[in-house]
Amino acid sequence: MRAWAKALPWAFVALLILTWQMAISHQPAAILPTPWAVVLGIQELAVKGLLLKYVVASLFRVTWGYVLAAVLAIPFGLFLGWHRRGQVALNPLLQILRPISALAWIPLAILWFGVGDLASIFLIFLASFLPITVTAMNAVGSISSNHLNVGRNFGLSETQLVLKVLFPAVMPQLVVSLRIALGIAWLVVVAAEMIAATSGLGFLIVDARNAGNRYDLVVAGMVLIGLIGLLLDIMMRKLEHLSFLRWAHREE
Amino acid sequence: MAGMVQTTVRSKLSLTGLNMTFGHGNEVVDVLENIDLEVREGEFICLLGPSGCGKSTLLNIVGGFLKPSSGEVVIDGEPVRGPDPRRIFVFQERGVFPWLTVEGNIGFGLFRLSRQEKARRIAHYVELVGLQGFERAYPHELSGGMKQRVEVARALAVNPDMLFLDEPFGALDSITRLEMRRELLRIWRAERKTILFVTHDIEESVQLADRVVVMSTRPARIRNIMEINIPHPRDISSRRYLDLRDSIFEQIGLAHKI
Amino acid sequence: MKRWEAYTLPLLATVALLLLWHWSVIWTHTSVFPRPVDVQRGVIELFSKGLLWGYTRDSLYRVGVGYGAAVLLGIPMGLVLGWYPTAAQTTNPVIQILRPISPLAWIPVSVLWFGVTDAAAIFLIFLASLFPIVLATMDGVHGAPGMFVDAGRNFGLSTPALLSRVVFPAALPRIIIGLRIALGVAWLVVVAAEMIAVDSGLGYLIIDSRNAGKRYHLVIAGMLLIGVIGLCLDTGIRQLEKFKFLRWGFYHE
């Protein structure tokens, strides 16, 4: 019974791949590749050295843009949340800027930074910065006033209060928003590379299509994007389950 | 002994040789051990024990939400196979559906009735628990005691013949708790349901029950069954009441001095 | 904090930012980047040309259809997957792999299947909104207090009735958060999709203004409109949280 249940997911994957294979092989003039052609495509990329190069290029951009955003947005958001005046002053601007799709900045990014790493890093920075700032800001507002009062009661200075009460209290929400932001960053880097770069997995997809309809490489690129995105997500979820953050996830 | 008279009355619920263990392999926890109990039709039974002793588990087994590891639960001569609308479980006030109004909650189980019949029943039970004027209110607009009344009314509206209450007044303040006990007794006398009531409050059990089933700490066994033969309304300063209360205190091993 | 500060502070911050923008354009002697006044001219130009209405309608139409389909399919799917653990386990690896594939990576495939049409963009938006909705619904089902489910069972509800009368309402607050996130992603994706895969809509407006003569005042005007419409969509969906039967799920201590 147990073993049977464990086999089910794999059976489902196998079934989908089989359906895919059947659907393609029944059309003689299919442009879309078979699953096997995709595996061969990934192998071809690996042999040419493009696989490593493009994966590294995409991860490089995401890392810089995302880390920079996190490092700046967390203190900024906490500062705004802690000082009500700052929040009141900047909130309307944040609210207008936030729903502007990071990708709508592509023309400006190219204008300012040209086609290359910097443009993509800038776009990823923008896409991650605002959500993290807003979460950090709101998280401060949602801290239980009891916790703050306990801190004050024990005679903590303002700095100690921030370090010992505020920071741990907002941590769970911050970690969740960091995970969501990383997901968005991964989405944005692919789009940015389709338009504003000449390397990376997004570029691979567009390039493979434009240069001779190599749809086996297009789908290979998609599979790689999915796998790496999954790894990033798993990494961030591990972080959420660290024991000192667990209190926030328990029900009631 | 009291048992002599009871044999003539039909048994409503009988538990025989009930055992419950959680976990498997090396990490087995015994929660219930060898529980035997007979409950008569229309009786008010309190299961009394310290928090976490397993009395809620017992109630969940009787309600059909859990299967015992061994032993048998028989109600009206039939073994219990799962939850049944003839026997309604009342949780703490948190069991009220927050997305439904008072009316919606009380009418929740009445989906088989015609519209008029449903409205009539709802009105009747709104009145019985004294919530007139709050029919359209949502739970978050009500006090804890009012939410508890909604839940009791929701259970009664489907006209069950047994009620299972799991520390229903545990989250209420002590004044509201007293009021709710009086209400529950009034409703019990009016509707004559068989009631199984789980509590860790000694006073509460002696105020409410026909019989108090005193349970031990984990694994829970039945330590003793106390007959509370004081007529209602009970005078809680009477000698008889205090004696019964104190004897339970002693059985549990508590001195009544602080 | 005094009451007048609630109005003057944001005003001051906005004015300061606009001035900073204005003067940096002048100090850097840039010829391409517009000043705030140029952008204002751009907005007026867009409105008076009448292009704007058509482009906005196209974008909203694509989001409406793609997102709507994702809602109609995603919620029932999430309920079933959340309710039956075996179904969730079975489909989990596939969902986990498909989910992080940026919807924009589907552009070549989408164009291959649907051509440069509305359907291509709608398909992308559908994909982008589906996963957040399904996952939020599953999450909501898992988070539904066991007490509610037990109570529903106790009253003798059949499984479909239990799902629609207890599990769905219990999960609804969480689902609505998912709907909000999905709408945000849909709005992000439609802009990108329109930059690459179709030739109308607000995303196309931006890329076209840049390509056809580097008219950056129109680019920024377009961006602002995207922001304002996005804000309106978000505000609109937040109104759902205010329904009386949902308020319990959005309590903040």
C-alpha cells in the first residue's frame, strides 16, 4: 500500500511524458520536440559549454539584483515601519510604483545601462526591492504591542529593542517575502534576458527560436528554468523551517 | 447499590474494553486503557480529568471521529462506525462557522427540510438560547458566551438524541460560565437529550452531572464513578454538594487548601 | 503625529522626488530622458489621440479572459488536490517543475500554438495566474480547522456538500490572498507578453514608443498608466476582504 502510493507520482510523470511523446510522434511535421529530443538538446548545450555559461549568467544577475535589493529593502522597510512619519510620507509613492510591472522598466533599463548584465540586474533589483520594502514596513506595524512593552519594561534601549524584539518578531514575515521576491526575480530575469541581454536562459529561449526554430532547445531552456526555480524555492523553504522561525507557522 | 435500579432502564451507550494508543513502532503512547462505561437514556454524564489525560480522545471515539485501537462503542444497540447527525459534537465556541450568520449557523444541519420548516426551527432555537435580535449577526460580532449559545443551538436544531460537549465553556469567563451552565441544564430538562460532557473543572462536573466519571492521568482509566444524587436546581453551598465535591478533590489527590 | 501631517508629508515627499527628477535631467544635459513636465505632456498626448483607450481595453481584456479562466479552473482544482492527499502527491512533482517556469518562457511555445494573437497573450496570463490560485486554494484547504470539517461531517454532509459548504468557505480568505497575488502576476505578465508577442496593449505602447523614435516621455507616461491601473485592480480585489462573511479571515489583532 505504502510502496504503491510512493510510485504514483512517478507513474503520473511517466504517463505525461508518454502522452507528450505520443502526441508529437502522431504528427509527422511537428515543430515541437519529443521528450527525448529535449534530453538530447540539454546534452548538446552541455557539450557546447553553453549550459553552464547561460545558467551562471542568469544566476549571476539574479544574485546581484536580489541580494542588493534585500540588503537595502529590509533596513529601509523597517525604518519606514518604525518611524510612522516616514511611512506616511512615502506610502503613496510606493503604492504607485509597486504595480508598475518591473518589465515595463525595460526601455529605461536599456537606455540607462545598455544591453547587458547591468540592465537585467537593475530590473531584478526593482522587482524584488518594492515587495520586500512593503512587507518589512507592514511587518513592523503588525508586531504585538505586548512584545514591545515587555521589551521596554525590561529597560531595553531603542537599539536593543530593535535588535532583540523587532527583528526577531518580523523575521518570519520577512523570510516569506524573501521567498516570494526570489520567485519574482526568477520570473523577471528570464523576461529581461529575452529582451535586454545576449546570454542567459531567457536569451537561450528566444535565440533558439529565432535562429532556426530549434524548439528542442527552447523546451530544454524551459525545463532548466523550471528545475533551477524549483531548487531556489526549496532552498528558501528550508530557511522558513528553521526552528527559531517555526512559531509563526504553527496553527493558532 | 445504584446499579440494581439501573438495569431496568435501557442502556443508551455502552463502552466495553476500550483502548487507544497513538504512534507506532517504539514511540507508542497509551492514551486510554480499558474503559468500560454504560450510559442510560437521558442521562447527563461528566467525564472529569486533568488536561491532556485523554478524555477528549474518548469523546472523539464515542462521536465516531476516531477509531479505538481495540474495544467497542455501541449506541442504541448498533456499533458506532462514524459521525452521525443523531449525535452532535459541540466544540468550544470556536466551532461556530465564522462565515455564516447566527441564522446560517443554526440552520446549517437543516438542509433536508423545507424552507418554512427550516425557518420555524431556526426561530425556535434562536429563542431557546435567547439570541433574538442577533439572527443576522456574524460570529465576530458576538461575545464568547453568545457564540457558545449559537453552537449549542446549531446542535439542538437537528434534534439529535445525544450531545457530546468537549470543554464547551473552557474559554469563557467565570461569570458567563455559570450562566451557561444554568442555561444548559434548563435546555437539558426541556429537551431531554443524553449528554456526555468533558471537563477538567471539578465544581462544574458536580453542578451539572447525574454521574461524574473521574479519570486518571495518562493513560486514562476510569478511577471512579460518582453518583450526584442532588435534585436540580442544586444548592452549591449545601453540605451534600460540598461533601461530593471534596471527595472528588481527595480522589484526584488535591488538598483543598491553597 | 498631527493630522495635517498625514496630507502634507506625502505631498512634500512627492514634490521633492519630482524636483529631484526635474533637476537631474537638467544637470545631466540628457537629450533623451524626459522631465516630469514632458511626461505630463505625454499623458495628455496619449489621452487626446484616443490610442490609450484601445490599448488599455486590449490589455484588460487579455487579463480578464486569462485570469478568469485560471480562477474558474484553479479553485476547483485546488479544492480537489487539497482534499485528496493522494491526488496532491501524484501531481506534486509535475506542479513543482511547471510552477517556477517563468510564464514568459512559454512565449515561443505560445506563439507557435496561437500565432501573434490575443490567444497567445491570454494563454500566458492563464498559465501565470493558475499556479498561485491552485496553490493558495490547496493551502487554504489544509489550513481549514479540523473542527469545522468534523462539525460538517457530524451533520451528515456528503463530500461534495462538505467541500462547498465547509471547506471552501473556510479556505476562502486564503484563496482571496492567492487571487490577489495572481492578479498582480497577471498584470506583470500581460505587459511583458505585449512587449514580445502581440502588437497592441499597454506593453506594446511602451516598447513601440521606444523603438519608434525613442519617445521616452510616452514610455514613462505608459509606465505610470500601468502603475495606476495595477493599483486600481489591487484596490478592487481588496474590496473582497471587506465582505461581512469574510471579515473573520482578515482580522489583524
